Amino acid sequence: MDIQITSDSTCDLGEYAAKRGVALMALNVILGSTTYSDGIDITPSDIFEYVAKTNELPKTAAPSVGDYEEFFKKFVDEGKTVIHFSISTKASSAHAFARTASESFEGKVFVVDSMALSSGQGLLVMKAADLRDEGKSAEEIVATVKKLAPKINTSFVPDRLDYLYKGGRCSRMAMYGANLLKIHPLITMTDGQLTVKTKVKGNMIKCIGTYLDDLKASYPKYDKTRCFVTHSCADAELVNFAKCKVAEMFAFDEVLETVAGSVITGHCGRNTLGVLFISE
């Protein structure tokens, strides 16, 4: 069986998508009256510039059902069975639209709710690629990744709360207090929805150290295949610190660095960093 793995662009896999033969469906990023395609004609730098100039966050939108039908059709016409991974259904209508589109292809398109976003979603995509390369059937791959979806650790620490405030996710007082006192929320995804697990204080280097201590304590058993250190154009010193600490504290076969795309960056702001992996 010829299997094509696809994903919404929110998986933030960067170069690893092409390396593993994964096709991406771009979500829309809207700056003012202009609509762009995530990962195609817009970059995180464009987001930072727009927010600094307008004091407004970009808007994001899922592709239409028709867009998904067109996207899936080219693979089905080639005789392939498609396994598509969507951003959490609690974060976007993308999953519902992709599911509706899949109904036009009579069992040739499977749509999986990743229950995650960013490289948390990407972890499931990569696991599916592993299973495909092992010769598993589409049905076997879908069954396996659906069982793994609730075990994905999707978490991150933002540097500042400006973007979360502009997006209505915290109050003005919380933003000012956090920025002044260097308080950073540790945000995690629970049952497909983002929540604040705890708050840590200090500069980002210190906070990432505390965050990694928390991950180590929370997930004593984990899939050692890989983890992602994913960030929104974070400072090189911070990224290197995180990668070195992960290598010291965990036993992953590979630690992969990726940069968040425009959709994810538009919600969290610059210098946000997360370490994502599959727990057991």
C-alpha cells in the first residue's frame, strides 16, 4: 500500500517534513487585509514586524473544506492512501474541515486529531513516518498514533506575556506583573487544550532549567526515539542551553531543533521555547 503522510503546517517540522516525505497543508495567517500561507509566503519575522507596527496580533484561519479536498485529491489520484494529522480540534476548526473533506474519498483518507500543536503534533507525524517505513498498513498506523496522541508532552515557556495578552489569554495586570517580576507560565496541553500548569520566576535560562526539572519529574518513562526543542526565534544562548540540558537529563536517540512557524509564533511571541516528546 502506497501511503502519503500529510499534516497541517502547525506541526512545525521545518526541514524534517521534506526529509520524511510529509506533505504540508498551510493554514492561513492574516495581516490586516492580506492573507498569507503559513510556511510559504510569510515568516515569523513578518509577524514580529507587524505586531510592533500595529500593536495587533495576526489572525489565523483554517483552510476550507474545498481546500482540503483539493489537497487530498492529488495524492488519491496517484493511488495513495492519505493519513493526515491536524492541529488539536480544540485549537482550530481545521480538523473538522479536514474530516469533512475526507468523506469524499471513500476510505482513502484518514484524518487524525493530534490533540496537540507545534512539534507535539510533529511527533505523531514522525512516528507515523517511522511506522510507514516499517511497512505498517494505514490502518495499523492510524490505530497506533491515536493511542499515542494522549501521551504527547506538548508544553512550552513564553518569555513575555505580551502576545498572550493581545490574544485575550491573560489580563493587562497579569501581563505587566509577569513582565516586571520575570514570571513565566509553564503552559502545557491537557486533553487537547492549553492550560497553565505552574509559574516560574527568573530569567529565561533559569526558567528553562526549572521547566526541564519539572519534565524530568513528571515523565520518568518516555519514548526515547526523539524529542524536539522547538522555539519561536529564541536567543541562541537559550536554545543551546536547553539542548545541552536535555542531552544531560534525558536519553533520547536524537534531539531535534525546530523553529515555530507563523501560526504558532503569532500566538506566543518571540523567545518562547518548549521541549516536546512522547511519554509512556
